Amino acid sequence: MVNSIKLFIDADAFVAIQNKKDTNHAKALEISNHVFRLKLRLITSDPAFGEAITVISQKANLEKAVNFAENILVSSIEIVEVDTVLRREGLEIFKKQTSKNTRFTDCINMAILQRERLREIFSFDSDCKKNGFLRIGIDMPIGVLKENEI
């Protein structure tokens, strides 16, 4: 049975899981295993999914990127399609950023987090924390991640 509680997964988490050379690989596997045991409903955005495929292809190869994409598409991970309203909400978040390195995709992801009323995210991106979200395994211990606390 899948838990009704959702957790958003960012592109960098997908990449870290797939790429053994990524500095966050071990941590990403640890978090991923914990999330899997909790059977949370996982969501990501269409832009994050596309970004993950691209980066995996760049850091590994096309075959690994395609295998990743195929596995996600047959999994139970919900991919949120971005519409004009979400783009506008993402732009409003983007306007408030103080770093010139903030990616618009991350702002769209944060708009989805706000829409879904989620505080926690599986990401290694510091922009999440700067915008009030908690990165599991970083800003909050993995053990705290329990179905009744998300």
C-alpha cells in the first residue's frame, strides 16, 4: 500500500542516485532507501524530470539517461505538468531570489511545493532552504521523516 503523504524529488536527487561519482551519491541512496521503506507518494515536475535526464546523459551516457527515464515513466512517481499558472507562480518566486544562480526550474518546483502544501523536499539544492523548505537528510535528519510528520 502506498502512503497518502507526498514527497517532492528534485532533479539533483535523481542525478545523485544515478551517478556514483556524484558527491551526494551515498547520501542520496541512504535517503532514497528510507523514503522507499515509508512508501511515500513521490512527485516531481516535468522540468525537473527533463533536467535529470539531460544531466545523467551528460555525466554518464545516453543509455543510462534513457533507462532512467523509462524507469521513471513506468513508476508510480507523479510528474506534475507545468501550465501557465504554475509558470507565473514560479516567476513570482524567481523575482524574490537574491542569488543570480537560482534556476527558474527550482522556482517552479517551489511553486509546486507551495501548491501541494509540502515543506519537505528530496534535494541537495540550497535554494530550497533559503526559501523555507526542508531538505530531508540535510536540514532535517532522515529518521525524523515519518509518515505522520510530513
